Amino acid sequence: MLLSAGAALAQDMAGWPRSFGNADGSVTEIPAQPQRILSTSVTITGTLLAVDAPVVASGSAGNGTFFAQWAELAEERGVENAWPAGSVDIEAVYAAAPDLIIVSTSGMDSALDQLDAFRTIAPTIILDYGGQTWQDLAIELGEAIGIEDRVEGAIDEFDAYVEEARRSITIPEGTANIISFNGPGQDNPIARAGSVHGQLLTALGFTLEDPDPEWHAQPNLREDFVWAPYENLVALTSATTFLLRVDDGGVAPFVNEPTLANLPSVQAGQVYGLGANSFRIDYFSGREIIDGIVEKFGN
């Protein structure tokens, strides 16, 4: 349908069409403000929901479900569960009738290999959420969708929530570390101080113990975690340990592991679960983590 001269002028004044620089260096032309977004990445979908973007369909996690921290909201907003990660359904893309498709460059929820097919259906943008805060990701999304004001509001609200929590807690003495505990015989990722998790705890007032990069057991050093062999855990020195992916009811395998019995945090009885949904931090899981910290360390 052709726009009237007045409508075309109004759209141009609002910043449309606009060009979006993709994570792979390419550029996507977005002709009009998106009204029906399909996110192929379940990780990105949480941030879309946080900034009230018009997402109508999304890929889900490998188990076929949305992330628990925002699944109820997605249902309320009628977001269609398009496919589980790794099983892209092009027919579901057509059925959703999107006017913008979002693809991630990496991760289990990346659908980059279907990029050409997506581009025949709707303008498609490519984002790299690895190592980014949800705020940085939201800013990129805001630029692509034209909802910069909503993004700014969501970030300001979250920052205020962090600050209120920081003022209401007493931080244990010494440093803290964050571990994704997998047990003996496996690599156990330790969050780096500058990671998304490290940044959140630092904003709350904790001082993060930065793991030795020499411990990293994978080919390429990452900015978020050092994937440390199990035996390196005994070299950690923090008086407080937070475990990813579990609440306080899930710390027993760590504190009862004989090899780790002399860790300062185990000796001090200061090993805590960071939350069942804490592995990826978005607006919603971030607030869950903050609430758990306040519950544990509130004045």
C-alpha cells in the first residue's frame, strides 16, 4: 500500500525508514516502525518484553519452554512459542507474519544458518548478546524498533531498583565469587569481575574476586567466565560464594564436597544460591537476583 504524502512525511520525521548496523557488519534497512516482531533467540526475547516491544512470536529454550522469569508475562501478551532452540520452523515464521525478525550471532538459540530464509520474509537484524548487559542489548533493540524512550525508562527503573537494594543491605566482609558449579571431573565456570554477573553484584556493593585467566580450559578466553578445571576451585579466596542456577536449597553439593571443605566461604558458612534463573541476567532475572540478595543481607 502506498503512503499518502502526509503519512510518508510523518514516518520520515519519526526516523523511518532507518538503517541498522548488524553484529556481523552488514546493514539492514527497516522501512517502517516494527509492529510484529519475531525473535528467534529466547535470550533476546526477555529484553524485548522488558521494554514492551511488540514481540508476537519467539523461539524457546532447548526444552521447548520460555525462560521461567518471564514466561507468564509472555503468555499474558500472547507471544507464540515458535520452536525449541535448534529446530527452526520456517512455516511458523510465515504464520507469525513478522515485519521484523531478530537473530543472535551465537548461543544455543542462534538461528544464523537460516538467515537467508528469514530475509525473504521480513527485514532481519543480527545481534550479539554474548558478554552484553541486558541494558546494552536493550539500547540496540530500541534503536532498531524506535522505542528509545521505553528503553531509557526501563533502564532507569532497574538502576533505581539496584540503588534501593544497595542502600538496604550489609555486605559481608571480604570478596565474593560466582561459580557455575558442575562438580569434579568437569570445568566449573567462574564469573569474571567485569562479567554481566560481576557488574550486577558490584553495583550492589560487593567486591568480586577475579579468577586467574590462566585457569581457562577452553581455546579462547572469554570476557564473562573463566572455565576452570575443578581442581582450580581450591585456590579461590573469597569469604562469600554465590552459585549460579540454584537457590539456597541447591548449595549442598558444593558445601559437602570434601575437596572444597577448606574454602573460606565454606568455612564461613557463606555459600548461597544466586537463584534458579540466574544463569542469564535480563531485566526479570536481574530483579530476582536483587530480591534474593536483599532477603539474605537486608539490614
